[in-house]
Amino acid sequence: MTSERAYRAVAVGRTGKGGYGHGLHLAYENLDNVEITAVADEDEEGRRQAQEETGASRAYADYQEMLRQETPDIVSVGPRWTDCHLEMVLACLEAGAHVYCEKPMTSNLADGDIIVERAAELGKKVAVSHQGVYLPGVRRVKQLLDEGRIGQFQAIYAHGKQDRRGGGEDMIVLGTHIFNTMRFLAGPVGWMSAQVTVEGRELVPGDVREPTEPVGLVAGDCVNSYFCFESGVSGFFDSRKDQAGAGKRFGMEVVGSEGVISIRGGVGDDLMLYPHPAFLPSDENQGWERIEGVSGVSLHTGNHLAIVDLIEAIEGDREPVSSAAAAVAALEMILGAYESQITGSRVAMPMANREHPLTAWKA
């Protein structure tokens, strides 16, 4: 952190209703030019704990009062639940603050569009906690692609965690990280198509349900999506419920004309390179090579780097690496799967339908 400007930060959480996400209130630790002055939480015990964890001087039951009293430069909007994000993020922007928001930013594209447009009107920056694109592993993969280490970049084969939430819930809860990373590596999506099924059959409206946490409607226990990136790269995503080795499946293979890079680990720190144009396991000279120098990181590291990037974006008047617009585009890759399944056709990006496709379909 080279900035000499001092920033005042605050954090909003909702204990029992999404909490503080994946530690978004702790993202300011060890930043000499950022002071976290206050936290807000409607839950008294959660408020006390968050104040203790952050070392904030003050704590509020009402985040709106906190915004008025503290006049912060940056606000962490922490709840994992999306039902409050639009209201909270807009309130922060109207109060003159930049925002670091938990993912998914919104449950539909229309709300995401409102945030993107209002932030632009007010000249404020919104970053979203897709931590992977800030971490050394994904950055190293991007560098290897730019250097041509695996030849011409051709495809990404991405996979959800595929535990009990496999299918639609996996796609929104964890897949949002995957899709944001795919776009970071391959660029914008031109169009997509998908099949979403339940126990091997096509979806019906009765299959639409609320997920474990309120982050938008979901459906299906198996998702297979195809993406045509504008760069010419092909993208694939799959998630099936209750698969053997669930959790370890989470990640992707980045395929080039001369090799493959495997990204695994919850923070993308398990990287392997297969520097050969064809997979020949019988050839003892063609093995996988570990990519070193990307271990020892965590989501906390990602949050820290996200704030560093947000401040650089503020001072350089550019969009954060994981911006609100990028979060909307990643959500399109999720909701587009339902749109394609319902309509039985390709879905052009950006999507014309800005509402959640399952909302009207189940009605």
C-alpha cells in the first residue's frame, strides 16, 4: 500500500441473517492508511463481537445512523444474504462512500444494474468479494496465459464444489467465484446455452425452490453450461449433487494448444501444469508439474488485496478488478443457465431479461 491518503472505513453486518460474510469487516487489518472506526449490526451480541474483532471505536444498531454519524470513505457490506444488498449499497453510495460488498451482489440483474448505474452517477467505486481474482494463484495463471506458456488459449473446463448443494445452489453460492474467474481469464461472454435437470429429467416449475440461504431462487441437481467467449475461448461448467470427492472437484482446467493448467483449492493455491499438447498417461516423460509460489494464502488475504485494489481504483479513477459490473456479468452466467433451460435456446449476453428467470416461470 503506497497511498498516503487516510481513509475512514466502517462495516455493516447482520448476525443470524448473513453475518459479516467471509470476514469482510476484517479486510482493513494491517493497512496503515485505513482506520475502521465503527461497525453496525442489529444483533447486540454480534455487534459487540464485531467491534471487538475490528477494534472499532463505536458500534451501532442502525447502519443508517452509522453512515450519518461516521461519514466513512469505505463501507464493507458484509451479509451473505442478498435481500439487503441493494438497500445497503445504495445507502452507502448516497452517503458518499465507496463499497466492498459480499457476493453474490444481488439475486437478479435488474438490482445489479441499479447499483452499477448509481455508483457511476455518484463517481463511487463498488468492489465485490470475488477474492480469487486478487490472489496469487489466479494472477499467476493469467500471467502464464499472457506469456503463451500453454500456447493458444482455447477452453476452460470449470466445476462446482458438487456437495449436497450440487446443481443450482452450488452454481449461485460457489459458482459465482468460478464465473468471475472465467471472465477474468477469458473476457466477456458472447452467448451461452445450458441444460439444468433434476434426477435426470428436465426441470418443471415445481422444481424451483429457495436455497439454504436467501441468495435467489434455484433449481436442479445437475447443471451443464457452455459459454462462447468473445475472445474465441470456449467455456464449460458442471455441477452435480453429492459427487464423490465433493469439495476437491471445485476449480477448473485451463486448456491451451500446448498444455493445461489445473486450478484447485478453495483459494486457487493448488496449481499444476501439464506442459504437453496431448494427455498421454502412458508416456512416463509427460507428467504434471507443480506451480510453486502461490501457497499460504486465504480468503482473508483476498479481502485485504481487494481493499488495496479498491483504494487504487479510487485514486486512479478506474474500476476495481472485481467490480460491480463484473459481478453482474458473473451473475448473468448463472441466470443464463435457467433462461436457456426454460426457453430451450441460446442466450445472448448481456441478457435481455434482467429479472430472475425462475421467478416468473414458477408463478
